[in-house]
Amino acid sequence: MARIVWLGTVSDRGASLHSTPARELDATFAGLVGEAHGGAVRPSCSRVLALHPRATPIRNVRQITILSAEELREIARRMGIGEVAPGWLGAQMVVEGLPDFSHLPPSSRLQTLAGTTLVVDMQNRPCHLPVEVIEREAPGSGARFGAAARGRRGVCGWVEREGPLHVGDALRLFLPDQRAWRVGEARADDAVRVDAAS
């Protein structure tokens, strides 16, 4: 179980990454109402250049950035500042109570008791955009963010079941029923099967 401790939206990505706090938000299949990262599709970015030319329309599995309160505190400690506010990172949600949050397995679900359900796509990879905001809010600190936040940038996800989200809501974590991928063993098994068939 976890708890939502912060919600926010970025209304205009072109103007600023900074997100504005909210007490409640409506989650729809297109993402959070009023959120610039929403939409059923998005233009592909540098994260998927190995798959798609830049700006190709692809499914938007990055509708929501979810951070961990515990990891934010650790990032601030490593940066030597009092806090790293979620809004500085353009977050939409902060949760508390799940250890090692940024490494939740893809396809994990976070579900409110009312049924609103978010699917974890994957860890949110480092981004240079928060540096400018952090530098403005905590002068002299922006350059330390990248190293301090490595492996602690939260996750991106998308809405699987529509519904409301409120600060204070409890969240249940559902983990996918899947063992870790063991590519070395799989290749060895394939080699044995090929030999047996010969």
C-alpha cells in the first residue's frame, strides 16, 4: 500500500516544465484533465529514436510522471539542499510508502480504493529540463541534480481505468506475475532443444 501525498499538472510544456499543485485530479483514458503530457498518442522523442523517427505519432504511455516522496528526500540530501519540490520536476503525482519505487517492474498497477488505476510503463529516465527550474528555485544546485537523481526519477505511466485522484488516497500496488528475464538461461535451453532435435 502507498498513499498519494501530492498531485499537480503542467498546463503548458512550452512555457515551463514547472507543475502546479492540485488537491484532486480526474484521470481519463487520455491522461489527467488539464495536463499537457496527456493524450492517447504523443510524438516520439529521443527516448525511442532506435524504434521511431522523431515526432512519429505513438501510443502515449508517458501520460503521468509519478515520484516517490522518499526518493525526493534522498535526492535533496545528495544535492545538499532542504528539498526538491515535485513541481520543479514537472511531476503529476508523488506517492509515499513504496520502497525502491523507481524500480517497480513495468506493468505494475497502482489502484485507488475507488478503482482508478494507473499502469507503470517504466522508470523515468534522466532529463535535462528540470535543471533550469531547479537552478531558478535553488541557485547553484541545478548541476548536482543529474547525479543525485540517477535511479530515483520515479516512473511514467498511463491510465488504465478512469476515475478521480485525491491527495491522501490510498493506493494498492499490484505486481505482474512474471519471473525475471534470464536471457542466458533461455539461450542455453534453446541450444539444448536444438541439439536434441538433431
